[in-house]
Amino acid sequence: MVRVLLTGANGFIGSALLAALHRAGHEVVAVTRSRALLSHRPGVAGHVRLDIAEARSAGDWLPHLAGIDAVVNTAGVLQDSPKDSTAGVHATGIGALFEACEQAGIRRVIHFSAIGVDRETPTDFSRTKLAGDRALMARDLDWVILRPSVVVGRSAFGGSALFRGLAALPLLPLAPDTGALQVVQLADVTETVLFFLRPDAPARLALDLAGPEPLPMREVVATYRAWLGWRPAREFVLPSWLAGLPYRLGDFVALLGWRPPMRTTAMREIVRGAVGDSRPWSATTGIRPAPLAAALAAEPASVQERWFARLYFVKPFVFAVLALFWIGTGVISLGPGFAIGREIMQAGGAGIFEIPGIVAGALADIAIGVGIAWRRTTRIALYAGIALSLAYMVIGTLMLPVLWIEPLGPMLKIWPIMALHLAALAIREDR
């Protein structure tokens, strides 16, 4: 049994590794930035809540390395944002961890980088990943650097989730410049880590973890679409200016605390492609990476996968519509609809509460819309939206019962609005 410190333990690769390490009989001390406790998960011997970007010195890590036999780092962020720092997570913070391992006498360190960073670094993501690799290679440790291509598996997050979302579109938009992808299976990645945790495993080497076949993006998406049981989609090529628009929108959404995979970093990395030489990996470990089609055929798609794929692009639309709806109603109430609001309040006998009621309701609407847009407050704002909708229904019924039989149905429309809030709460989580 090996006691492993696992960073990024609630991430796409990290959570799969957590389960694989438990099945192999190892204990895990899980390092995460979120508040979510992992102590209830099988195999978790301890949980450390730590922002890697803020752990800038070896002293920040040393208290958590007591009794640790090996370190596996899977932490990573795609792009800088108010919540994320590529340099902090990939280089400074993780470099401090490597220094702490050297001081604590922990020899085995398995570090996840990204494919191609030793050949080309077009983004802060790849540049800081390379800086982290170099920080580890400079240490007197038994290090192993794993550089995976786009990792896919039964669970989905980031790029692997994007493939499924694109596969659900009846019309597939294609960017004019995309590189080939050698997608690699999550199961092959976790098996590799288990191999390098063996006491007789080699060290001080960097390996590309790449699938056996370079595929264009369109073929990857088509393979997922066939797996989901749908006929081939019609394809069309987007003009360059339009192809970049969703990624720039993703940058804006990231400023609100969300983590969409479609950001300008992803755009530049997709143009570069994700290919590598998997032969050293196979020669060292004996692992033969599975082709995408074969891996998917081994686990037929279920209705849950089809739901997820269809909801992938519906989800951001739902949250955008709800945020704009609440903000829009508030702005209209304070602006062009103010006089109409006064007429309704007067008809209902609001008296001295006429203007304060309009202003208070409008400000509450705007606050809920902003709260839905801001990732950290989305859940609370959705519940507040349901509560305020019910309040409007009760107040409207008491003041003007005739609103229930208005031809445009202002009161009846509250029900589908609340239903959409409940749907948003159900699909809010990213992982």
C-alpha cells in the first residue's frame, strides 16, 4: 500500500485516479480548492483544502506531507481568470510542492503536464505547464512527467464534454483551422499512474500519453454521434471571424466565475492540435492505448449520456435567458414600463406603496438576475427567483385577481418561469 498525496482530487482526471488508487489498495490524502469534503469517499485517508496558487513556499506544503509516500499532481486550470492563475497553479505553487517533496524526502512524484508543451507553447496554459515540468526536472526526485492529449472517458468534463455537446447538434459547425487530436482514454491514464507507483517502476522520464490514431475534430465528434445512436450530422465550415466568437464569449463568461471549455486558450491549443508519440509510453508500461471507437463500443451510450449531450449547449442558454429576464424586467420597470406599473399598482389599491413597491420589485429583479449570472451566487439567486415569483403570484392575486384571466396570461406564465428555475438548479453543477 502507498499513501498518496493527490492534488486536483475532485477534477476530471483526479477523481478517476482517486477511485483507481482505492481499488488498487492505496490510501489517498486529497488536496482540493473547493469546500467539498471528500472524507466520505472510499480510500480517502484525509482531505486538505488548499489553493495551490496561494501555496507559494515549501513551508505551505510540508505540514501536509507527513506520512506521504508519493505525490501525484493532476491540478490544472485552462486560462487565467479572477478565480484561476495558470502561473500560480502550474508553476509557482506546484514548484513549491516539488521543493517540499525534496525537503521531506518523498522521492516519487508523478506530475501531469500537457502534450506538446516541449515542442510549442502558444498560450499561458502551455507556457506555465512547461515551467512546472522544468521545476520538477530540476529537483533530486524520482519524477515522472505525463503529458496527456485530450483525455476522454465515461465521465465527461472540459474537452470530452464538448465533444458530446457538439455531437448532439444536427448541424455541426467546423472551425477552418484545427489540428489533429489523438484522444486518450481515461482508463489508460489511470492505469499508467498505478504502474509508476510500483516500487520497481522507472523514473526521471517524460512521456506523451496519446491515443493510437490522429483524428480531425470532425471525426472525433462523428464517432461520439454514432455512439449516441444518431445519424451523421450535416457539416459546414464557419468563417474565421465567426469561429472565434464562441471562444471570446467564453472568456467573458469566465469573468463571471464560470469555467466554459470554449475559451481563447482552447482555441489556440486546438489550432496547435494534440498529437504525440505514444510508443515510448507503451514500451515503458506495456499499455496499448485504446482507439476511440473501440473504447466507446465497449460501453454503449445510455439515455443519461444522450440527455447530457443535448443539454450541453442548452445549459448556458438557460442561464443566460434567466439572468437577462430578471435584469430586463427590473430595467423595464424602472424605465419605459414605470407608468404602466403605476397604473397597475393604483388599480390594485397600493396607495402609499405604489412607487416604493415598483422600485423595490425592480431592484430585487435586477439583483436576482445579477446573482444568477455570477457563478458563486447562482444557486441562491435561483431559489430567490422562485420565491419572488411566488410572492408576485400571491400579491398579484390579492391586488388584481383579474390578472389570472388576462389574454396574455401574466400570472399563468409564472409557472413555466419557476419550472425553468428548477431545471437550472438541476443542471447547475459542472462536475
